[in-house]
Amino acid sequence: MSAFHQLVLPGLGGQELPLASFGDKLTLVVNVASQCGLTPQYAGLERLHQQYRERGFSVLGVPCNQFAAQEPGSDEEIRAFCSLNYGVSFPLTGKLDVNGPQRHPLYRLLAGEGADFPGDISWNFEKFLVDRDGRVLARFSPRTSPDDPALIQAIEAALP
């Protein structure tokens, strides 16, 4: 089992979210926030999730409050916001640090020293495409929208 799939994250609401449950999926890991100018990307992320889930794809949203405190809410507030405003059905983790000394092991793996695409996360809605073997195939900037042709092409190329 890959290092990615060995991780167990806090789920939104306190339960555990083992990444082993994503072992059969191509996963787009995205750090998200509810009060960001890029927050409308939730709609596009949900469309991607719906469009490709039957082919073994999932979005994984990772709330983060490290960028201008744009994710201040509780787990329940985040869940309600995502559901009511964007109909989000993809999994969400509890809030994680993506940069700094408290960087969660998930982000040490995705963007830390020795990663295929190293470097600090620049803002909310940065995206990592992770294959079924736990390898990071691509990294996309926060400004890359979910319907960007390069992102769509990367997803389609990695799906059966």
C-alpha cells in the first residue's frame, strides 16, 4: 500500500477518513475554503466528481484556514455551507494545515521535500491529481479552474 493510501485523515465531523478507501480511485486533492474569491470552484469540483465518479474518480476536499482565515467555520458550518451552496457530495476532511511547521503528513507527502511537485501551497484551491497507486501525477495552481482543459485532459488520461 502506498504512503498516500496509508494515511488516515480526520473526516469532517470527527470520524476517521482512511485514504485506503481511495485505493481504487483517481483522486483530486484540493485545499478548500468557504470565504475565498475562488470558492465558486466548489461547483466545478462537484461537476467533475459527478462526471467521472463512475469511472473511478473522486474529489477530496481539504478545508484549510491558513490563507487569510478564509475557512473560519466549524465542521458543521463547513458541511452546511458546501451542501447548501454547492451541493457538494464529495468527501471533505476536517481542517488541516497545508504549510508550515504543523503541515499535515498528507501535504508533506504531496508538496514537501522529496515530493514530485514540492513547494508550499500558494493559496486555497491548489489541486493535486493522485493515481490509484498513490503517485502524484500533476499539480495545478489555485487559479486553474475545474473545467480547465489541462486538468480535464490529465483526469481523462489517467482513467480507464
